[in-house]
Amino acid sequence: MRKPDLNWKGAVATAADRIAPSWPLDSLLASSPYWGLRDMTFPQAEACLSHLAHSHLHLDEAEYRRQYATGAITDRHVSLALREAGQSIAVEQWLAQTPDGEAGESPLLMSDYRTDPAGHAGMQDWRQVVQQQISQFCAAWFDRDQADWQPERDRSMYQAWLAEMSVQPVPSQDVGLQRQLQQKIAGLPQSHEALFPLAIERLQPAGPWLIDWFYSLLLRNSGWAAWCRYLQWQAELNDKTSPVLPELLAIQLAWEYLLDDGERGVGSLWQRWQAGWSATPQEAILCRRGLIWQRAAELATHAPVLAQLPRQSAEPGTVGRALHAVFCIDVRSEPMRRALEQVVPDSSTAGFAGFFGLPVAIRFAGEARAQARLPGLLAPRWEAVVPSEGKGLAEWGQFQRAPLSSFTLVESTGLVKAGKLLRKVFPSKARASLAEVDPWLNDNDHAVISAGRQLDTPAIVAALSTILPAMGLGKTFPRTVLLAGHASHSSNNPQASALQCGACGGHGGHLHVLLLSEWLQQANVRSGLAAAGLPIPPDTVFLPALHLTHSDELLVLQSPVLTAPQRQRAQELRPLLDQVEAAARARRAGKDGVPASMNDAELLARLRQKGHHWAETRPEWGLANNAFFIAAPRARTAALDLHGRAFLHEYDWRQDPDARRLTGILAGPLMVAHWINMQYFGSVVDTKRFGSGNKLLHNVVGGRIGVFEGNSGDLRIGLSWQSVHDGQHWRHQPLRLAVCLDAPAALIALALWQQPEVARLIGNGWLHLYRIAEGGVEQWHDGEWQVAAL
């Protein structure tokens, strides 16, 4: 036996870095399952995933051919995709080629080669057995909120797993094999770090595929690996470390060690395993072809919109004298913004990141864990403390989401709650309350007040001096400024946070607009802003609002700190907002089972009912079908109906000589949009690994960690099938985001230089970058700006 590779620690770290984090249910912000692969080009990642996990970054060719048959993808789109890929073959000839059939998943782990019976009834293979054993252990180990009986945590996770394995029977019908495995388990080291050199010395993996082997092991329980990466991510945000992901890898590696039978002769298990890793992947041609179809589909959707942008007004629009409404860049805001501009005379709108630049977290008094209300890439700097009397509602809401709660709830609380359960059979048609859209706050607990009091006036003025100009405000102010966050409401939905604001950490945006509107009405803050060159007229009023995305309602939030002018202005504005809502909702009539004949009152009642109904699996489509990110003056897009597919961020390059604002847009809003885009992408192209399966079969794990599909298997991450498919067709088209910036090339270069992470995503093909140039659109391709072939 040779000595173990001394660089195994580097291989462990690299393999762990390939895993992307998955957030818990109570803050299920969208995240890219491919984040750990961003150092690879898109084709390299495709090759890696297809070889190691039989996972692709595109749909099956049959789906693209259906789009081609309907004319959604044309010969021109295929031709452009072939040209980008460096292929000179004619479209007709390429289409005539018949791709090989899909290959099965490559056998790369010891558990893939074992042929002896596994499982208590001999009905499972060893891969299933290992995945199940590790998953059940992790569910118990990481649970802090659900089970009454908790494991002892006075040792490491690996040590706890080892202790469990020493007393639990290994699932196999072969008694002799069970005895051999138990003897090998007894010989495993007590330290997870000591296991790596032991297993490497025994199995002798080759250096070139050591990292890929470790990564494959983590992908066997990719859901739990993503949870461990989340815990590691949170620790890193606070300048700490977490050992759980390397420990999970050690547990996976221990199973490889245990399943090795020790034979090394010709045809042995070990030799076949080694040969599997040494073989050249056979799917390169399939992958290449799939990516060409993928690019053709992207061009078919992106080109028509991008071609229209240069034809629109290039001048920044003026702020409406009557009303200026600032919405989150969320794609669901685009139809509402268009409706408001059409209905309200002398109005204007702007797009801004939904957390409004405020790095806030909330925490219940007396608890250690806080909930971040900002993008996952950032760490909160301000904390709002919610009074402890608000906890009852949160605990009750969480309990209803627990597995088997429909039985245990009545048993443990008695008939006092029976009436509430009965009312759920007849869902309400009333507007969702703030407590229903955010179980961690109620209508009387305004944690924002506490947060606002923790900051002194200079800090507030400094923040607002940056925020207001980015919203399109500064030179002029309208009579009313509507600050509109957004939130959604759905019942009996463990993944409800996925329908909330991603920029707010998977929560509603009401906390931020309440805080901002309170500050902007304070005399001392206005004095400070005036001294900073941002004088706000005395009659300008800022109103906090919430866009309820499931029902397309605009709710002006009531707060104890609202001034008399704010309350009066809200009352004046209400009739107009009613008209705006109706105009935005009209697009839903005749869709998703809603009759076209419904009037607005009936339509509103139906949409509200969908949010309240405990049996509704599709309360809304969320951010499905997102495809664009556009940073430009509103004038560039105001005349276009973008069908709720575009993230729209206000940006005027003339007011940004040093690219500071553009840099901030790339670092925050664009990254949030990219994560959302890739979460939906992965949930469609690989529903098995990066989607969470059938919502009807979900069982909550650990109170807040995630879900099982049924009562076993790996932890499921990503969106449920019902979130991206209507039962007949995909409701999300998996496309990489088309990023279009209205800015000079030199300014974009400066911003990308200051944001190398974004530059890497663009350079490696995870994002498509375009800019509006003189007379047309240019695309960043192969390290230079080229005239976009649209």
C-alpha cells in the first residue's frame, strides 16, 4: 500500500466548495444550486455534472424539438447557437443528425458495484441503503425544533454517526456480511480527519480524480450536503468556521471503506471501481448538442425584447409630480408598475432591490437566533427586536407545518383549536393580514420601530443619501412617494418563503418600507438630508406599501408611527390604487382555471381564496419564467409589455461617473436575480436532484430544515414540481438570465473590475451580458463587445 495523498485536505476543501447552500424553510430565499461550480465554464459544468451525477444543464432534446416544431425556436436561432459554439455545419444537416440515446448514470461509487442483497428485505440496492441511512441520521442530528427526543451533542457529528452505526444493525440479509461490516465499523477512527488517510490508503484513488470522487460522494446525499453548506455559509458570514460538511464527506467516505470487500484481483469490485473512474466520459457529444439547443432557446426568447430596447427613449424619465412609486425589482412588480403608470395621471415608477439597501435582521426578545431580512450574500448590520409576546403566533404557525400536525394539533390543544381547523375547509376570500403573510410579525408588533431607534441621525442620513438618488429621487420630489415592498400568502405550504422577497431573505418587504417611511417623515432626518444636498419639500409624504403578489393588491401599511399627513394622503390615494390593482389583475382572467368572464370583484375573491386555501398547490407562480435583468431608465422599458419576465432596476449612467451605483447593482440585485434564475433553472432541468418533487408528498424535516418527499430519501431542495409545472406544461422556461445594461462600455468595465465575482459568472457563461449601444445592442462574447446578432 502506498502512502495516502498528502493533498487530501485540499481535495476535501475543493469538493466541499462545489456544493451550493440551501436555506431553511422559514427563510427559503432562492439560491443557485450551481453556485459552487461558477469557476467552471457552463459547458465544463455540464460535462462535470453529466459524468458525475447524470445531471444536465439543459432539457431533453425532445422538448426543444417540440419548441422547434411550433416555431418558438427557428432555424435562425439554431444557426446563431451553432455559430457561437464554433460549428460551421448547416442547420438542416445538424437537425438531421440523430443523437445517441441517453446513457445511464455512471457507476462511480462502491455502493454502485455491490450486487449482494441490501436492505432489511433485500429490496434495495446499496446506494439506496447508504443514502437512506445517512439521511435519517442527519434528520435527527440537525433537528433543533421538532423532535421532543434530541440526540446528545457532546461530540462531533461524525462521532455521533459512528456511535449509532456501532449499535444499529447494518441492513443486509447476509448474516456473515453483517458481522464483517460490524467488525470494520469497530475499527474506524474516532476522528473524521483520521478517516481520510485511512480510506485513501485502503482504496488508493488516483490523484486526478480525487476531487471528483469526493464531490460524487457528497452528491449521493446532495440535499444534506446543501444544508451543511448553508451552516458553513452562515458561519463564514460571521467570520467563523463549521466542520459539518467535511464530516458529512467523511461519513460518505466511511461507507466506501466499509463496502470494499478487500479483493484486488482481476474482475474484483475494487478493479471495476477503479476502471469506472479511469474511463473517459461517453456523454460529451450529447452534452454539446444539448447546450446548442439550450442556447437556441435562449436566443429565441431574449432576442425579440433586446432588439426593442434601443428603439425606446434614451432620456431618463422625469419623476411624476403627483406620485412616484418605488417597487422591488421582482418580476411580479413589472405588470403592477405598468398598470400604475397607465392609471394614475402624472405618475412614475422605479425599480430597486426589495430590501431597499437596509441590512436588517429581526429577533424575538430572549432568543439567540435572528432572521436576516436581506440577500443571502450579505450579513445583517442592524437588528430589530420583536417583543416576546409576539412569539405565540409564530410557534402556532410553525406547529401547523409539522408532519402529522393535522392529527397531533387537535390532540394536544383540544377543541379550542377545532373551530380554526374547520374554517380552513372553507377558505377565506378576505385580504390576507400582515400576520398571515409573515408569521414572525403580527399587526401590532412593529419591530421596525425598535430597529430605527438603534441608529443615530447621521447614520440614517448617510444611508438615505445613497438610497434616494438610486430610487430616482433627489433633484425633484413628488407630492407622494409610495415605497412598495412585496409579500405573498399561501396556506399549508412549507415552502411559502420561496414566494416571498428574495432580497429580503425569503420574507416580505414590509419591514423595510415601514422603517424607511418612518425615517423620511422625521424632521431631524430631513434637516440632515437638506444639509447633504437632498432637500425634501414639506408637503412630500412617504407611504409604506405592500404588494400582495398572490392577489395583486396594493396595501398601504398602517403603523402607530404614521403621521396625520401620511394617513390623509393614504386615504386620498386609495381609490386610485383600487383601479391600479384591477388593471394588474385583469391579465389573470382566463388563465389558471380562472374564467375569463369574471369581473374584478370575483377575480379578486378567487385569487385571495387561492392564497387561503389549505389544499391549493399552486397559490401563485412566483418568479416562474424570469428571463431578463435590465438596468436602465424606466423610459427604456415603459412602452414594452414584458409579461412579468424581467427584473427592472432603475439606473442612469449619467448620474454615475465612477460606476459606484452600477457596481452596487451588480453586487446585490443582479446576484439575487441570478440566484433566483438558477434555482428555477435547476428545478426544471434536474427535478430529481435540484427540485423538491411532489408537494403533495412533502413532510417537513426538523421543523424548518427542509422536506422529505414521502418519509425517506435525501433531503429535497429547490422548488416543487407544482411550482414550475401546471400538470400539462412547464410554466418555467429554463434560460440563463439576459443582463442588459444601459451604460457605456468603459463604465461597465469599471464596475466589473470592482465586482470580479460577477465578471467571472459572465466570462464563464452563467449570465449573458448585453449593453445598449449607439444604434443597437452589443453582446459581451469571447472577452470583447460584439454587435449582437438578434
